[in-house]
Amino acid sequence: MPVVWQTQYFKSKIISDMQRTFTLILFITLVNLAFGATDKYRLIITGDPSTTMTIGWNQISGHSVAVLYGTEDYGQDFQQYENFRLPDRTVLYKGMNNHFVRLTGLEPNTAYYFVIADNEGGSGLCWFKTLPDTPDTPSSIIAGGGSRRSGSQITPHEPRIESNRIVRAIRPDFVAFGGDYTDKDTDGQWQTWMDDWQYTTGEDGRMFPILPTRGNHERNNEVMINLFDVRQPDIYYAINFGGSLIRFYTLNVMISVAGDQTNWLRDDLQQNDDKTIWKMAQYHYSIAPHHSGKTYKTPMYLNWSPLFHQHRVQLIVECDSHVAKNTWPLRPTGEPGSDRGFIRDDETGSVYTGEGSWGLIRDADQGYEWTREKGSFTQVKWIQANTDSLVVYTIKSATSEPVAPVADDDRFRMPDGLDLWTTENGDHFVIDRPNPNYNDPITSTTAVVAERTDLIDRLFPNPTDGQLHLRLNTPQRLRYAIFDLEGRMLRSGVLRDQQTTFQIQDFANGVFLLKVWNQATGQSQVMRFVKSN
């Protein structure tokens, strides 16, 4: 390396002694720009997407690895980039040498260009854009899941590649992925999945970050931690997008739904009840699947659906069944006219969409009174969020042939060649009911104190041999229902006294769920009890 070049380079930057040492090592040993030392790139949202971003990749060979980045596009002219960062974490997992760099202190709504360099060469130029930190800029989201293999054995991954290409065409702010990435969770399948994910990257090198969820084909939480650098060990968390535009909840159906996870969800919803315009959630299993081979998920219904309704979670993305579905706005209830615990409620209901056919499809052979539409094809959801409405399209990926991607200055224009799912209800649905409790944090100075939502003081004795006593915290008129673990309602009625005794001598031995709720306020609570002679 010529001394003149070194002098000019170091005079152009004010950096620390450690940075200078690393830069010398890097550029003295960098002999060419050959590709191939790295592959399987991915961006992951693990924190505030307006100021942070995680870059992940597989390091094939080489050493002295770093990400060089900045807000100017210098291509592979490495010495021009004003920032670099060494890997924050490396882990050998699924046959890949996974490296993660956690970028922090980024500027909101700003393009960042980066290359991954080592002593053998460098990656191609990639770039991403941080999200805004205020709600006045609309957000574009792709949601879906279930990219397990489908099709023939010769081209087993083409269906999910077609869905990946939709991401490339839409150029969303992020991808909410609902789990079931591979079939057997093997090393080879994960390596192929990562290779297929590269089809989401734009031809100009722009990458789109993933917000990952664990599914039932991911054998443990470590898959999410080691392949996507998820920081929460139990893989459930909430992140804001666009400042106060959206609070997005990612839940984990592969651990206990009740207990810590539901307590956290309740607390977080309460604490953020008035702080965001929209609330959305994603998780893997579908509560009421639209494929007959899948079972109804009673614990999720009893623990999560009442909270979604009470705290106005407007859109919920489910997965697992590998079909396409949209529901009407739903309220959880067992009242007359309901079907499998839900009834249509256009005023206060939550819309459930899904159900995870990114790459694998099944027959949508089951429907309900509140089903808006259902179908069987590979698909992704395109969610457009602004301060007034959510607009949701279903894009049929296998039959779409987008000619060109959206322009970054016209992000919500429908690309030519997309095949939209069109039914008698149209080719999209709109939710125009933002959070009624939302207070603009810029103008609101009123403190809001969350009210206690626990309704039950005691449920005893538990286990019981026939008499079960329920004591409420305060006397009030509540409804109740008792379910078995298959979701069948065994008894229901109205509570008028602070203490009630249930005679359940005729129940079989086993585990049951008691739900009580205030129909006027939406408050609810579920407790488990055991019948044992």
C-alpha cells in the first residue's frame, strides 16, 4: 500500500487508535475484491428500526472481518466509508458460520450503504433504509410465513422463491415472517432457505429486514437466536415502527401461552394503550384454522384474543395452516350468534389474516360464519399503514409476474403484473378505525394510569373433587364460561355475586379452563383448574 495513499486516507478521517490499527491491517491484507468469502446475507430487526439494524451473514473463509458503512454510496471503494464495525457475535450453527453486526446510533429515515470485507475480499454493495421515527410517513409491510418446501422434488423451493420475489417488487419497510421456514429444520434446508432469501434483495442491492417469529418446525428457540440474533430468549417481544405509528407484537406459540407470556402481553398492552395509533400482532398457530387438519387452539383463544379485543389490536397475522384467509372484524364471545368463540363486530373487532402459505399450500376446507374469504394458493400480505387507515392486499405469488419494482418515491403504487386475490368483497380490505385511546405524545401531557384488570381473587380448591368456589375481587356483573382443552364450552352463564360455587361432579377428571369477562369493558381473565376424584 503506497505511503502517499495511507497519508491521504488517514488525514481525511479522525478516528481512534484502535480504528487506525484495524484499518491498516484490513487494507494491507486486502489484495483483491473477489466475491465468495461471504454469502447468505440477511437484515434483522432486533430493536428500534429507526436507529438500529442487525446485519447477518455466513462467513465462508477469511479473517479480519468488518462491516464498512455510511450514508454515501462508495461502492467497493472501501477507504471512503466513514464507519466500520467488527462482528458483535459469531456462532457456528446449522452448518453456517453466522456473523452478526449490530449497527446502532443510525439516523432515522436514512439510506445506509455497506460492504462486508475481510482479508480475502469483499461482498457486493448492499444498502438499507432505516424507518422514520414519526408517524406521519406511511409504512409498507409484507407479512406471511410457512415457506416450507412445496412443489416437485426437482424444484422444491420455487414456490417460496416466487414469494421472495414479491418482497423484491414491493420493497417494504420490513417483512413480518410468521414461522415454519423449513420442513425438517436440518442444516441443509436452512442453508437453502438462506440462499433462497437472497431473491428478496433488490437488483440495486437494497435489502429488506425481517421480523422473525418461531414456528412449530423450528425445533427450539435457539434457531431464532442463532440464525436471526433475536435478543429475547423466549422469542416474544414488541417493537414500535414509525415512532408511534405501529406497535408490533411477535408472540411464541411454542412455549407456554399462559403465564409469563400472557402476563407480559397484558402489561405491555396496558402500558402502551394510548401511545400508538395501530397495534398489530403475529404468531404461528391459527386460533381457528381454515384447514380441517389443524386443531383449534383454546389456550391462545382464552389468553390472547380477549386482550387483543380489550386493547384494540386491529390486525393479527396468523400462520401454520398453509391457506389464505381474511376475517371480518371479530370479538371473542360465547354469546348467541357466535361461531367457535367469535362474532363479527365491525365497531370494536380485530381482523385476523393469514394463514401462512408463503411456499406450502393446503386445502382451505374449513370456514366460519365470520370468514370474509378463504383460498388455497401461495401468497403474501401487503399491509399499508398510515395515520388514518390500514389497507391490506393479498398477493398471489405463484401467478404474479411483476415487471418492475415500486419506485422508492412512489412506494404504494401497485407494480404491474401482480396477481391480487379478488373475491366478491374486492381485492383488499381497509381498517379505518385507529386506536381510539391514542394520544399524540407531542401534544399530550396527561399521565394515564393503567387500571387493574384482574377480575378473580381466588379459585379454590384446585384441584377439586366436585365443588369449585370462585371469589371475585369486587362484586360486579360478569359472564363466565368453562371450556375443556379441546375448546368445547361445557357451561356458561352470568355471575352476579362476589362468590359463586360451581357444582362440577359430573365433569370427567382432567384439566379445564374458566373464563370470566366484563362484556361492557372487554376485561377478561382465564384460570386453569383440575377436576380429580
